[in-house]
Amino acid sequence: MVKLVSFVALTAVLGCFLPVTKVTATFWGDWGKAEYCPLGEWVIGFALKTEKPQGEGDDTALNSISLKCSGGSLIYSTQAPWGDWGSNFICPAGSWLDSCQLRVEPMQGDGDDKAANNLNCKCSNGETLNGDGTSWGDWKEWTSPCRDGFMAIRTRVEEPQGSGDDTALNDVEFICWEKRDSR
């Protein structure tokens, strides 16, 4: 059985959802396709692509999330074009990512919207990996743990707006494994 862990970037609703149940209040951007680890692999780490503060310019903050699979491959869903990749955050040997927390700035009205800003994740051994994104907004609740970890990611990203206000990454879903016989 597979279930989704879904962040809703503009509300405090976080949690594990079945694939047929999806709650999303974010209206910026489109969902990309889910990207999966190769068969038999699971997620052991992550990295963030973040645009640093632009001063008077348009800030986008979090632009992409990459997940590192247990065999070494990297998976991504939709990405925005701005920013640079930060550090790789990897769980200790024998553990895997099983829960995450998103930092989100609420809608700014006439101000500069940034939406998702940072990500923290927990490893199955209890260690917390703190992302290196930006500090706008507030940390949302941790997702319910996925006992056997994540195996895929799907993101919602707003396309570049030209002279308009860009937000980049707005939501993320992690697809969880429910059963895994060998590790």
C-alpha cells in the first residue's frame, strides 16, 4: 500500500493522506509528476535549491527539493529556475527519511510572496536534519511518520511570472512505503 504525505503551503494542514484524498489550498502553480526512487530503494536524504534574499528584488526562496535514494540516485519533481543547491542532508547508515516539516510564509497581499522557504526532515533513528533554506514564515507541523520511509516526491511550482511576483515552490507531497520486506 502507498500513501501520500502532503504539505499544504498556505495553510497549517499537514499530514498523511491516501492517494485518493488530496487537500490543497495553495493556488499558485501546477503539480508536477511524481518522481520515484528506483525499484527497491528508499529516500535517505535531501537537498534544497534556494534563492537567497534579493534585497529590493523579487524573492522566491525555495525553488526545488531533491531526494537522495538509498542506491545513490537523486530524484526531483518540478523545479523553478532560481537559486543554488545547498548542502546534502543524509540520514545515518541504516536509517531513512520518515517525516518532514515545511517552513511557509503566508500570502503577503500586495507584498512579495515567497510561499515555501525551508524544509526539515526526521530520520527513522530520530535524528533531525535541518534544511538550509531561508527564514521567512513559520514552521508547520511535522507530517505523520511514514514507518517505512519515503519512495517518491511530487512538487507544486509556479512558472516564472515575467514582471509579476514569483513564488517558485508552493507545495510538496512525499509518497510513503507501507511495506518493505528487505532493507
